[in-house]
Amino acid sequence: MTPTVRGRLQQLLASAGLVVIFAFFAIADSNFLNYGNVTNILFSTVVIGTLALGTTAVIIAGGIDLSIGTGMALCAVVSGVLIVNSGLPVPLGVLGAILFGGLIGLVNGLNVAVLKLPPFIATLAMMMVAQGLALVLSHSAPIYFSDHPGYSDISIGSLIPGSGFPNAVLVLALVAVVAGVLLNTTVLGRYTYAIGSNEDATALSGIAVRRWKIVIYVIGGLFTGLAGVMISARLGSAQPATGLGYELQAIAAVVIGGTSLSGGKGSIIGTLIGALIISVLNNGLQIMSIPQEWQNVILGVVILLAVYADQARKRTA
């Protein structure tokens, strides 16, 4: 079985899993399959999905990024500082927050590619730094966007009047297309897969591996910055204490979607499916009034099964 066929089979299995989970909750509770709840599932996928899209390329390249959760919270705080505290127009504040995410990615990329720090350690340190800086910049207090309704409209507003369909879902769809184009049709995408498949061989072929690793982490950081904008726009405030734990759900979405933790394999479509599986699980379990602690247990089991499937694929490769 060729790698391409195996990748498509994994996407098919993930898609089938999503359909089975969706059908189970639809049968278990009649309230699950109404328009409002389906829209809510899509809406709840936005933040995790955006983070997962950014970290997909990082994991395909053989890396990991544990800083995306607290980095997202820090970028949300930066948007609050720029828009609320400094009085910048909303578009400039949004741009500043996204670029700040790119700066976080740049630091991670330099630590991994130039200083040769293990990605786990480098991004774990950044996770702690971002968590602290978010509290410092916000003075450990939320920053509210009450006087800037246009900011909240980025997420909870609707371009389709009366539909109740949030803009955040459209944003996720747009950035998913952008991520797909980057990975599937550009030099960056080809080099990302090559580095993850065999970094030494890629370097010997004349490709500047260190430079492209930095670029990959920067792009992942830009998605982190966008996720910070989306979550703060949804909440109407920049909450400096949020973010911790989001990195695990985002990485889980990537793995569930078929991206190999060893690098070299993965897809944007698979990541979106993985993010939807997590959102459907969370939503369905909440509707069924399953206690939060058991929700965590079930999600953990799903992640273990996804990692086991990844290991099984490698053994049969």
C-alpha cells in the first residue's frame, strides 16, 4: 500500500468515525440534530480548528508546539492592549495580534532550528513565558471590548442576516483553504513534508532546512495569533488566564485527523475532521449530561486510539 493510499484511507476512516459519532448522538438525543446545535458545533470548532491548522505543518515537519494555547491567550491580550488601551483601530489591532503570534513562532523556530533545542522543551518554555506575559500585560485582569462592538462581530456577527450563522465559521473555512493551498501547492508544503520524512536527506539535497523550519513555526504562530483574535472576539474580552489546555486539544485534532507524530504525513482535511470529531464529542456528551470528568476520560481514550492507529500504520509501512 503506497503512502498516498494509506493517507487517503486514514482520512476515510476519520470521516467514517465522525459520521458514526454524529449519528450516535443524533439517535441518542433529539435535540442534537437541530440547526442551532449544529451551528454551535461548528462555532465551537473555530478556535481549536484554527490552532490545529497552524500546528499541522509543524507536526508534519517533525516538530511540536506546546505554546499555542497560552500563546493564543497572549495574542488575545495584545489585541486588547492595542485596541482598548492604546486606542488603535480594530483592523490594526487584529493585525498586530496576528503578527505577534508570528513573533512567538519566530522565537520558537529560532530555538528549534538555530539553537537546536528539542521542540518539546523549546515550546514548553515558550508556553510558560506566554502564560506569564499575558498576565503581566493585562495586569492579571480581563480586557473588555465593550466599546468596540465591531471586534466581537469578527466572531459572533453574521454576514447572512437572520441566519444565526456566525462569521467565525466562515473565517475558519477561509484559513483552512489558505492552509491547504500552502501545504499542497507551494514549495513550502513540499519542503515541509520532505523535512518531516527525512530531515538529513533533505539537507543533503541542498535545501536550507533551518530556514524553512523557522518559516514553518512562524506560519504556525500566525494561526495562533488569529486564534487569539477569534476567542477574544467570541468572549468579548481578552482573558489572560485562558488558553492552557487548548494546545492538547489542537494537537489531538491533528493526530486524530491522521497526521503522524513522527512527521512526513498529514493533511488539512484530516485536521478539520479531527477538530470536528472533538467538537461533536464535547457537544454530544454535554447534551447527554455526561459529567466533565468522564468527558475528559472519553476524549483521552479517543486520543490514545488515534496514536495507536498512527503507530500501527508505521509498523505496516
